[in-house]
Amino acid sequence: MITATEARSGKSHRDENFPVARLVHPRHRGPILAFYRFVRAADDIADHPTLAADDKLRMLDALDAALTGRGAPDREAEPLKAALAERNLPPRHALDLLDAFRMDATKLRYADWSELMHYCSLSAMPVGRFVLDVHGEAQQTTWPASDPICAALQVINHLQDCADDYRNLDRVYLPLDVMERHGARVDDLADEAATPGLKAVIAELAERSLGLLGDGGALPDLIADTRLALEISAIHRLAVALAGGLRNRDPLSQNVHHSKARFGLIALAAAAGTLMRRPFRRRLDAGLAAGTRGR
């Protein structure tokens, strides 16, 4: 059986649809990138096209054991293990992600939105929580706003990659009840262009993603660290633009990713807006504190 390092796809944080630690302070970038590299190694195992499911599970279990000190060291786990020890942070978020990748190795279909959101609670929400914890942000204030944003980012990625996921891995994240309601079939994902039913499925899920992004829209203004707030505002605005586009575009036959120029313009505008609101952040904090005391 190959090692986790040998299973790597070669994809890095620079290849992701959304920024990864581009604006955060250098003192926080190391732990975040160590987390990313560990997660990428585990994700590459789960998405490996030739590994059997049992082999994927054994390799993911080995990463789990290496990270928690219950097994042999692994070069993909050691940097994160050291970063967690340095910051006195638990491995809980990385372990949640390993559970998501175990699901990827064995679960190929999702019955409904609730099942998909459960998957996102393991595959996406822990990423945002880890970044917030690295920055020392207040969990009670920021996690509830971060979770829906992270879930939306995950669903948007699913929509962008729905054809590749099916063709390469026979994996379908589009909820089956939504597909049935619109008269779409799983094998429609193998076509060169989306059927009207599949387009309706993608549009509905894009709309739900916009709802999630609305639920988390206040997050940048809840964050104490200005550089992190700017990065999250950029990610949020990029996600809104992508989800809005997916309501009308076909990821099977059209490019649904941002160009570099559009990516930069959207991110810059979002960051500028957040920066302009920073002087009013203390007033927002006071209002939140008053609301908490009132409950």
C-alpha cells in the first residue's frame, strides 16, 4: 500500500477556489498552512482514483494515530502536530475532517440537504473554526457565523465539481431528493451539458448556498483581528459571486470559476468595505454583549 505522501495529488493552497491564508498575519500563517497540508494529504487519500475503500480507511486511521501520538509518526502529520503543541490547541478540528474523509471513502450518495449539512459539519465547518481558534477569536461569537459560510463554500465546490466527482469517483453530493423533485438523474452528470432538470438542481442548491452566506454575513465585523476579517470578507464576497453565477450557469459545459482579474477585483472591494467599517466595530461588540446579558 502506498504512503500518504505518495498519494498526494500535487495540489497546493494556491490552487484552491478561495484564498488560503493570503492576508492573515505571518505569525498565524504557519499553523494554518500546516493544517491545510495535513487536510490536503487526507483529502488526496479519500479522492485517490485507484485505492480501495478499505485501504483509504487504513491510511486515514494512520494519519489520525500519527497526529494524536497513538501511532507511528507520519511526515504529513508531524508539522501540524508540532503547530498544535506550540499553540496548545487540541486536534479536534483535524480529527473531524478525517471523519469527513472516511465518509468520502465509503459514502457515495446523499439523500437530502440534512445529510449534506452533516457532512459539511465535518468537512468544512472545522476549517473555519480552526482558523478562528488560531487567531484566539471568541468561539461563542464567531463560530455560529463561520459555520454557515464554510458550509456554503463546501456546497459551491460540490456544484463546481459535480461532473468530475461523478465521472472520476462515482460520488454525488447533490441531494437525491432535490434531483428527484426536478426530474434529474445521477447519470445526467456524465453528459456534456446539464439537462434542464439538472440545471434546476444546481440553481436550487446555489440559492441555498446564498442563504447560508447571508446567515454568516456578519462574521468579518465580529472578528477582532483585522487581517483575518479582511480575508474572510474577501472569501465571503467571492462565494456570493460564485453562488450567484451558479444559479444561471452550467458547470458541465461552462467555466464557473472566477478569472484572476475578477477574483482580485471582488476580493479587493470586499476587503475595502470591511476596512471602512472597522472603526464602528466596538459599537457592534457592545451591542452583542448587551444582547448576551439580556438573555
